Amino acid sequence: MELLIGQTLSGLANGAIYACIALALVMIYKTIDHLNIAQGEMAMISTFFAWQLMEWGVPYWPAFFLTIFVAFCGGVAIDRVLFRPLAKAPVLTHLAGFVALFMILNSVAGLVWDFTIKPFPYPFGTSPFLGSSLISTHQAAMIGISMVLLFLLYLFFQFTRIGLAMRAAATLPESARLVGIRTGRMVSLGWGMASAIGAVAGMLIAPVVFLEPNMMAGILLYGFAAAVLGGLSSPAGAVAGGLLVGVFENLVGTFVPGVGHEIKLPLALALIIAVLALKPNGLFGRKITQRV
Amino acid sequence: MSAFLEAKDLDAFYGQVQALHGLSLSMERGTITTLLGANGAGKTTTLRAICNMIRTSGTISLNGQRISGRSTERIVEMGVAHVPQGRGTFTTLSVDENLRLGAMTRTDHRGIEDDIEKMFARFPILKKRRSQQAGTLSGGEQQMLAVARALMLRPQLMLLDEPSFGLAPLVVQELFEILGQVNRDDGVSILVVEQNAQLALKIATKAYVIASGRIAMSGAAEEIAQDDEVRKSYLGY
């Protein structure tokens, strides 16, 4: 029983990270209708930036928040420089853009910081959380920080004017322009926020998977699985999907004989295929009711 | 005195295809003007050209201020509310959110809340549906919502693209009565594109008939309505 609870909790901890990545994917998907396969690399570069700041002597929290800010600006820059000129281009052009971004970020990280793995600090250490043997302080922090971030995002989208404008621009860009929303800015904002969310996820998972240019490869796959499971058009679905994937992965890895650590990742891929085959809209990607 | 809305020598293009050929029109403040013509004549394109949603050359001015060449968002800020074909409803958002989006360019928080209440008084059905997804409204309700959303801008000029499209005759009657009220009571000038020429000519003071991207005929709405020649060749009734 203890093992089950413990594994579920640590599944939630990983799941919180998948949820962040999935949400970042969904945000960009909703604004530009394309899946950003470079999302993981953007998070990785941001995490390296944080590491570099700390190497230069900046304490953890200032480095954490400065990284979020820089990641946001980086996301906006990627939109302006790379994807805005492609706005009307076909799908394959976008795909090429994403692949290019992926390779560039990955190689630049390797070039600047090389490919050896580096330890990344824990913000709160790894002692047992509140003296409990079920979950470590860092796992609790992963859950706590992610949930606070996701809740703030929910408030932003649901209750602020800019949040409403962003949702409107994502659903019907032309109508949005006709009520005076500057849709280009909303897309940039979406990129900035997705990049910032990714940075948080990267910094939280880096102590666990260690820092190196390919650190996000697995995480991104789980993030994809989570986004697909939740339904690519549903931010809430992405979060729920992330948590479910995290728990599923951990429980199957622990309790199903023969599924060791090596099989966990293919499980994520199997999950994507299963969802696409059985429920292509995902669990929460509702069909929009509409009368004409 | 120059006209309230004045468009001169508009050429507009969809890619390589030219849709407007030197089209000019003008309307006076506080009036309802209608654009009539067959499918594909360029009525929608004219509205899109006014809002700079299509590549256009020529000059357009509002209140003597040049608006051609400005971005769509900027033109909206200047008080031009455009309800596009298909109404442009944000179907996945709530009725309340749709109204708030209409006021996106305004910053007077209190005024916006007041106006929302005014819209609910004017369109009681919207109050009932307040937190419902706009896509679940009937066609007539959605058209009311579209007009209400446009009014939330406190526009000087409202551009309506086939507001009667797909609506039951009774609903169309009601809609046009409301448009008349909006024009009289709120002093909003309206430029309306319609297939239903008979109805549009009844509420409009001036009419333009468009054919192949050019003005084929213009004049007082009453005269156009009585001209059998025009009716048969362009309006088809």
C-alpha cells in the first residue's frame, strides 16, 4: 500500500512536469495550429541559461526568475524571427522550421556547454518531505510549483482582458482583428508564455534527469503523450493528461513485471497510438457544439 | 463638406485576381446605406477593403481622416465595427465574453459594464444565455449577439455583411427593426450588404448597386426600389 501511494505521488511529481510541457505544446498548437517539436529544446536551453547564471554566482531564486523572463523574451524572439514570416506557409515548411530550431538549439547547447552531464541544484533539497518517507521535498516542490504556475495561468486566461483576447485570437483570428485585437502580439505572447512554462519545467526536472543537451528528449515524448491524451486543443486536458501519464508510467513501471525503466518510454508512445486510434479527440478535447 | 465615409477609386485584389475596379462610394453621417448586387459582385470585398482586410489601393476616409493604409485593428479603434459574413461569433466562448471582446479597444471599465447591461436590456435573450457557449445559440440569437458585440465598441460606423443570411423571415424582420433603432437611437451610421434587397431598401436612405466590382448604379433607396429596370437586371426580384 505504502509503495502504491509512494509511486503514485512520485508519478504525480513527474506528471506535473509533463503537464507543463504538454500545456506549452497546447498553447502554441492553439495559436498557430502546429506542434512545436522544439519545445523541449527551448526548455533545455533555458535550463542551461539558469545553470550558467548560477555558475557565475547568482543565487538559485534570482536565477530562476531571471531565466523565466529571458525564456519569455526568447520565445517572443523565436516567433518574430522564425515563425511570423512562415505564418502563411504550408505545414511542411513549419515542420522544417521546427526541426531546424530543434537542431540549432541542441547543437548550440552542445557547442557552448558540451555534452557531458552536469548536476543541477535542487531548490529545496531532497530530504523526505515533512518527514514522510513517501515523497521527497523536491518531488513535492515539482508538484507544488507546477500547480501554482498552472493555477496562475488559469486565472490569467479566464479572468483578464489579455487572457480573453488571447483565447479569442487563438480561436478566430480574423474576428479577433475585427474587434481590435492585435493578433500578432497575441501569438508572440503565446510563444513567450509557452517558452517560460517550458523553462520552469526544465529547471524543475533538471536535478532529476541531469543537465545535458538531450535531457528533454524523453520528457518531450511524455509531454506529447500527455497533450494527445488530453486532447490537443484543451489546456485543462493537457494538465490532466500530464498527471495521468506520470502516474501511469510510474505504476506500470513498478507493478507490471517485465516493464523496467527501459520500457517506460515506449509505453508513452504506445499510449499516443492507443489514444489516436481509440479516441482521436483525446479525453478532454471536446467536440464543439454548434448550431447554424 | 466632405462625406462621413468616402471611398475613392478602390482596386482590391485576392492574390492575382482583381475584385474591385475603381469603385467609389460615399455616405453621410447617421444614415443607413446599402450595397446590393449579385453573388460575387464585390459587396463583401468592399467591406473588407474598408477595414483593410484585403490588398487594396485607393483612398478611404472617415470623418475626413484617412483610414486607408492603416491596420485593421487601428481602423476598429477609430470606431468602425465590422460584423463579417457568418457573423464572426466566437462560438467556443460565452455570450458574456463575446460582448466583452466587442469592447476590447475600450478602457473605461465602468462604461463597459454599463453597456453590457444595456445590451441585456435591449436583447433579453442574451441575458438568459449569458454564460452559455455562443455556438449553442440559434442563428437569430447569434445575429443579435453579433449586433450587440459590434455596439459594444460604441462605433461611429457599423459594417454589416448579409445580416439576414440563413435567418427565418420573422427573425429578419425583427433584426431590421433593431438595426433601424440602432441607427436612430444610437446615431450609428450603418453600411449594410444584403441579398435581401427589398428589405434593405426599406430601411436604407441610399443604395449602391455593385456589378463586377464596379458601381453600376447609385441613388436614393426609394428610387432604386421603384426602378423596374434595376430591379430586374441586378436585384432579381
